[in-house]
Amino acid sequence: MHSTVAGPLEVFDMAGVAWNYMTGQPVRRRFRVRVVSMDGEPVTGLGGVGIVPHGGMRQVRRADLILVSSGGVSLRALADHHAEAVAWLRRWHGRGAVVAGMCSGVALLAEAGLLDGQPATTHWSMAERFRRRFPLVDLQPDRMVVDNGTVLSAGGVNAALDLSLHLVERYCGAQVARECARALLIDAERSVQTGFAAASFGRKHADKPILQAQEWIEQHYGEAVIIKELAARVHMSQSTFLRRFKAAAGVTPLAYLQEVRIAAARQALEQGDDSIERIGLRVGYEDAGFFRSVFRRQVGMTPSAYRAQFG
């Protein structure tokens, strides 16, 4: 997407420039930015709008920081069409360059093996496919930006701005990052993308008994759910049920229950004006404090903050 190219390009080009110019201070450019494609040729993006790069990957002679833009929704096609870029990223990372991916571009970092055993994020809509293709990556799709030191990742589209400001702060300090955000009218306070996600759970599998268990959870999430009894409902032992549920859905039954409950709570916060306590009770949490704790852990903000932003 153009935004994962143009957005970061503007942030890095304007760091130390835009705010200084607006406030009458000496301009001090902080980054030297170049856009490259695989072969140096223009790239056609959404709407037929072209991006003209400065050159190709093979022409790069020095790289301290490399950002990988979004490249479409098919992770398999992305890997197949960019095998040379995967090797190029692995090589530059080995030479000491910091590498960052945005949206589906994070998949190229995973293909290069740079995220094995590491936390990472990507756009929430491709989280399930990402987990299946890259099981060694600790995917945390609720986070806007994940910084592992020499490898970073960001969620979809506008999270590219969050990543860019994070890197400006990392290299230039908090003041320059704040000034850049103010000059470009970027909200520098966002940290999670869960609130922007539609409820999307691990249902893309063919294990019918597990699908039945998931449906039962979705219909009875406000009740006490006992795993042993749920396993019996689908005629399995508890150990077999736990193993098959995790293999099919990608999470444990209890984690799935939490996701369903919090999704229901989000909807209630968005659409109604019931108290936080009543909503927590309705979705299955008798302890309001525990509900707030779980909600904040899952969503990245308190129920009150969520209602203020999305209600």
C-alpha cells in the first residue's frame, strides 16, 4: 500500500525539518532516505498509482535501517514473488542493519527467519494465516509496534506512522519525535490496534467437534465454562480435547473463551451505556476488577478508555 511507503518517507524526511521550519529554528535533517524496488523499476499500487523508486536493491551500498512496506494480502504469493528480497533482508541484517516490516511486509522478515522465537505484530486480519505459516513467531497482533532491537514490526497501514515515530525517537530522541508528530498532525499516543479489529476467531479449520465446542462457547460465554464438561459434550477426554482445540483454533479453550467474552464486552461498550460492572457481569466476570484487568491485557486499554474512543 502507498501509505506504508509515503507515510514513513514523510516522517523520516520531515524529522528535524518541518517543526524547525515552522518555529523558525535552524533546519537539521536527521535521515537520508532512499526508496528501492526489487529491480529498480516503478511499482504500481492501489488505484493504479505508481511509485518511482530511487533505484533497485542491488544498488544499495549502505543501509543502517531498512523498512519493508506492505505487499498484498496473500502471504504465500508475497513469499513466492519476493524470494530475492527475503535473501537480501537476511544478508543486510547479518551485516548489522536494523530491519522493520509493516503490515503484510512483516511476513518477509518471518520468511527470512529474523522473527523465529521473537514477538512480532502484523495487521489483525491476517493473524491466523500468519500463525499457521510462521509457527515459530510469537505473534501479538494487538500491538501496533514491536521492537526486538534489530528487528521491528508494525500493524496495518497507519501503524507505519507509529513505527516511524518510534524509530525517530530511538535514533533522535523523544523531543524530535514529538516535534515531528506535532508538525505532521500525527497522534503519537496510540499503542494497540485491537479496538480497530472486527471480532475474528480461529474458525478456519475442519475439525467439526472443535467447531461445535467453539459454537457452544460463543452461545454460552456468559456462563461458567468447565473444560472437562465441554470436552464431554464433544465426546473427548479432557487431554485429547485440549490438544485438538489448540491445534485447530490456535489457542487454548480458556483463551478462546476470554477472546469471545472480551469481544462481547467491546461490542457492549461501543453500542450501549451500561456500567462497566454490569457489562463485565453479563459477559461472565463476577469480579469487576478482574474484568478490567483481563480487558486491559487483551485490548491494551481500560474499558472506560475503550468506550471513550470507540463508543
